[in-house]
Amino acid sequence: MNQEDKKKLFTPFQLGGILLPNRIIMASMTRGRATNAALVPTDLHTAYYAQRASAGLILSESVWVSKNAIGFPNLPGIFTTEQTEAWKKVTNAVHQENGRIFLQLAHIGAVSHPDYFNGELPLGPSAINPQEKSFTPEGFKDTVTPRAYTIEQIRETIEDYHRAAINAKAAGFDGLELHAQLFTLIPQFLSTATNQRTDEYGGSITNRSRILFEILDVLIKVFPGKKVAVKFTPAAFNPGIIRPDENTIADYEYLLHKLNEYDIAFLEIVGPAVTLADTPVASWDDQYYSFFRNNYKGVIVANLGFNYDSGNKIIAEGLADLVSFATPFIANPDLVNRFAHALPLAVADQTTYYMGGEKGFTDYPKATDPK
């Protein structure tokens, strides 16, 4: 790369009506610090996000859209007045530091557990066990066979997203990211392994993706004008049955072409963590991001395992417009400054990733600025 290409991450980017000062995005990360019964973000959340406001854009941790969405300990929600008021402190703190922040909306669907619902079964597209591990307050447990959604319950869930978006707007977020990745609700509907419905939400990819687009429709009503994003993990090989299959490539061609009709902020595409050779998506192995660039006309955010050099490279190659970083932001609240001055990166304590208090969350120091 030439010298100009080596600085692509530091070129500004116009994201709809929001000017990003750089292309270094803070990816959504589960941190498990809402250690209260009401799942309300705390002063720790306020400090944590404000410390990282130099990112071009912050994507919040996954945030539950309703009580029925819950399926992981100590993640905050956005479905009560108390939660919404607490999030205002977070957005105000980020904005005071001249930052920008989107809220990521999440629903875990059938990969939740009866422990979260007083013994009642969670809901899924069909009464099929996703064969994952559910992280409960008592530790990991096998998932169960869920109750199948009724049409009315699907409509109620879409309305849950709508209310969550209204709350996010009231809380001062600059936009939303729709969590549509791994083994959660939307991928459960997209997968023929877990969705064997025979109504308008099952069968063809048009029907299996209907809930995705109906959710997008209500989110965009609340946040119009390129302020809603979507995150996919098309090549995620989960332990259970929700994983790439013979439908995946054609399904994503449909999804991307359909998304071209939507006025969204961006697609965040998580890269593969393993080689794709000898898998149903083997043709993506050497041209993964090319597939998405060739089929989607909008802004692409590349995610998973990037560093400063590889982040600049994928932008220079034209395969992504922005790059999101997760783990580097944990121990480096000033990641943007460290990249800018080629300062060494601190290493995060993995034992504090998903639980704890201030330790491993807000106590990582900034680097000493170069003289």
C-alpha cells in the first residue's frame, strides 16, 4: 500500500446525515455489567462509552427489546422507562465528548431458556431445539424445544422492536443497529433448520426473511434517513444447527438485493472465523467481502479480527467503507489515538470480558501521548 492507503481509516466519512471523523468503528460487545434486577445501564456504562467516544461511531452492546428477548445474564434493556432514562446519561456523555452512538437491538429467541421465564418455554420460529447452549444465571445449559410463534406473537414481537426504537430515540441515540447474527431470533427465522413453518413466515427465503424486513420497516419509521443498520454473520459455524447450508449463498443474494431497496445506514458483515473450504459456502473462501460488495450497493462495515494495517487494506481495496473493532477497544479506550501515533496496544483481561464491575471495564488507562 502507498502512504495514502495506509491512512484510510483516518479519512472522514459521511454516513447519511452524520459526519464520522474517522472510519474506526467500535463494534458491539457483550460485557454483562447491568448487574441489577431491572437491567438498567449504570454509571459504569456511562463512563465506559464516554471513554471510547473518539471512535468514528460507537455501536452499543446488545440491548434487549423486551422481557421475552432476554437470554444472557446482565445485559441491559431498552423496554422500560427506567432503562430509557438511564441510557440518556450514556448518550449525553458520549455527545459531550463529541462522539456518535448507535444502539444495537437484540432478541435471542429460542436460544433463551425457561430459567429466564419462570419455567415457561421460550419462543422460536418452529418447535425445534436449536441445539445450542443457553447462558443462564446458573451457567450454561442445553437449549430446549421452544414454543412456536403464533402470527399474533410475531406481530407483538415486531411491535416490541418498534417500542424499543421509540425509547432509543427518546434516549438520544443517533441511530440503531439491528442484531441479525449468530443464533439469535432473526437467523432462527432465516434458517431452514429452525424454521419449518408453512405460513407466510416459512418456506421460501421471501417468507423466512419477512420478519427481518417487517422489523426494519418499523425501525426506519422511527429513525428515517440512513440511521438504521443491520449486522449479519453469514459464515458463522455455531455449535448448534443454525449454520451455513446449501441455501445460504442464494439466501444472501436475495437479502442483499432486497436491502438495496432500503434507505439504511450500513450493513456490518462479520467475516469467517475459520476456513470456508469444504463447507456449503466454499466459494466465499477467497472472495468473501467481494460477494457482499458485488451484491449490495450501500455502505459496508467489515468486522472480525482486523488490525490497523488490514483495516486500511480492506478500505483501500474498495471492499468495505468502514471497519469495526471489538477486542482492541476493551483495553484501549483511546484506540483511535493509539492507531494514529503507532502506539502499542494494551491486552485485555479475558476473565473480565463478560462479568465484573469496574475492573476490566472502565479501569484501562489511556496511553501516554507521544512527545
